[in-house]
Amino acid sequence: MSSTLSQIETKWKAAVPGEPFDYNFLDASFDALYRSEQRMGSIFSIFTTLSLFIACLGLFGLSAYIAERRIKEIGVRKVMALRFKVLLLYYQKIF
């Protein structure tokens, strides 16, 4: 391979004497492209996980807010001997 490259370099210098002979292999270019795509994929995965976590926090906050507003209703239902499972099913219908 080195003999082929040296032959190409001599032909290059004969054809274009002022320009330096610069080359790179295609597999190295593909490798660099693949690595950048891998980095982009990992960045997207991190931001996706972060956004899902923030969305879950929002849902938790919303459900806590609704439960706080309906605390008297929950107390009345529990006094009337409503089981906890049925109470959870009732509030799941809201969401």
C-alpha cells in the first residue's frame, strides 16, 4: 500500500507542484461520521429521559394538587367506609 501511495504522490507532485499531497481513507471518514451520530443519539437519549422525568413530576404535582383540593371529599368517602382500592379507582378515572 505504501508503494502505491508513493507512486500516487509522485504523480500528484508532477501534475500539481504547488499543492501538498493530502489524503485520507474512506473508512476513517465513515468512522468519524458514525461516532458523531452515536454522540447525537446519546445526547437525544439524555434529553428524552430528562423531559420524561419532568413530565412525570408535573403529573405528580397535578395529582397532589387535585387531592389537596378534594381532601374533604376524600375524608367523607372514607368515613362512609369506602375502601382504599375503590377510592384509587375513582381518582384514576380523572386522569
